[in-house]
Amino acid sequence: GEEWGPEVGSVGFYTNLVLGHPVYQIWYRASVDSDDYFSDWGVGTAVSTNGTDWEPHESNPVLTTVSGSWEQDGVSALQIVRDDYNSRYVMAYQGYVNDGFTWSIGVGVASSEDGVRWMRSDANPVLEQTVEYDGVQVTWPFALYAGDGGGVTAYLGGQRDGGAVHMYAAQLSPDLSDWDILADPVLESGPEAYDQAGIADASVVKVGDLYYMFYIGFSDWEDIGGNARSPRVSTLNLATSRSGISWEKHGSNPLPVHLTDEKEVSAIAAQVVGDQIHLWVTDSYGGSNAVGYYLFDPNSDFAD
């Protein structure tokens, strides 16, 4: 039979303390054939006690293709957050259909009590790429952040008149079906060369009173057929905020984290564990698409 999931795609992470020791959870998108956009896909989950060695869940894949649906041909830009206030996990993702000539792309949302059994929203897709929201065309979700009071903020990409992909913020309704997108970008791409074409992914954590956003900026595009294109020449960068809405880029971007000549960073996940921020970076490692593991010290000179 087919072996499911040889390639790691978009990732999401969560870290929980059990008797004082961290237990890491990962969710990842994979497909049977990594070279075929239309091969059977699924979302898997795994756990780890050290952040590097992973035990896949016996129920994998926990989300799979639904024939005839708005997401039948694949998903990407997978984002997961733990909403402790409501005792649930929240997932946002990009789903797509291709008829051989054009792409139909939207944003979906799902929730879970245990991170294994997921319930898709009946409102999916909650956003569509072909629809403008107050003049903004949505691209894909970047990050989710759940506040202590239960509110969930989504950070997502948006374009005006087909220009660069900036970052917008949306407040989610309690049932996750309604996304109230703020009118102005919370983080604009450019004018620096490393993110002049746009922002591709992000992860937001809070240490003390300061929010840290690790985000992927890209400088160019690659056509992938039909009316779709994909980010190219991408690096990992940092922005900080006191409010979670207004962000300031770090002056020394890009971050010196796996800063290779290839510049193929495709996903980032961050979690606070103790006094450090743990980073899982999806990139090309020795020619293979895989996840690397790094530690970031918020008190370091670079973080200032």
C-alpha cells in the first residue's frame, strides 16, 4: 500500500508542561507524492519529550482529503494554537482546488479538544481568495495567537491591487466562523529587499509584556501554474510589539538562523519554554524539506 507522508510541509507546535517537564506536540501537512500538488494529502500529529525525537500518533492522518470539497486538492499554511481559556486547539489553514487551469483558494478553520480529533467549521471556507474584503485580497493565514481571556487573533496575508503581501490582523468570533479583518496592515512588507515581495508565514509568542513575531519574508515569486504563484527567496525575520497589533521590525533582519544561500525557509513555529523561545524552522536541509530546531534567548543582544 501507499506510505503516507514522506515529506514535511507546513507545521504547527504546542508545548505543555507535565510534572514540570516539557512535552512537545507537532502537527504537519504531508502528501503521498511531494512532487504532485494533487496527490492524496493529510495532516499528522506527533509528540516529543525533547523537541527533536518524535513519535507519530497511531491515528495519523488526523485530517485527510474530502472529495468534492473546497480543499480536496490540498492544504498548506497550517497554523495551530492552544486556546487554554476555551480548552481547545484552533487550526487555520489554506485549502485549494485546481481544475487544470485555475486555482480556487480559501482559508478554513477547525477546532479540537485533544489535537487529534478535529472538527471543521461548517462555515468553511471562512475567507476566500477571490473575494475582496474592504479592498484586501486574502492570501493565506500566517499565525494564530490566543489571549488569556479567550480571544483568538489571526494574522494573515493580504494584497491590494495585486501588490506585495502585507500582514493583516483579524479577530475571530468565539465559534471561529467570523473573521473581522482590521483595515490597515499591522506589518508591511519592504522596503527592505529581504521582504520586498511579501510575508509568507509567522509565529507569535509573548514574553513578559513584549510580543515576539518570527516571520518569513520573501523577495520574489515563482509561478506554479494557472493563476497561482509561490514565495521564493525567503528568510526568517523578527518583529516586536507591545500591543500585538503594531509591530516594529528588528534592524538586523534577517535572523542568522539557518541563513543559507538557498534561502528556502517555508514555515516557522515558536513556543516559549522556560526563559527561552524554541523555534522549529521548515527549510531545505541538505536538499530535503525538513524541520530544524533552534533556541532563541529573548535577553540576548540580538533581541534588544
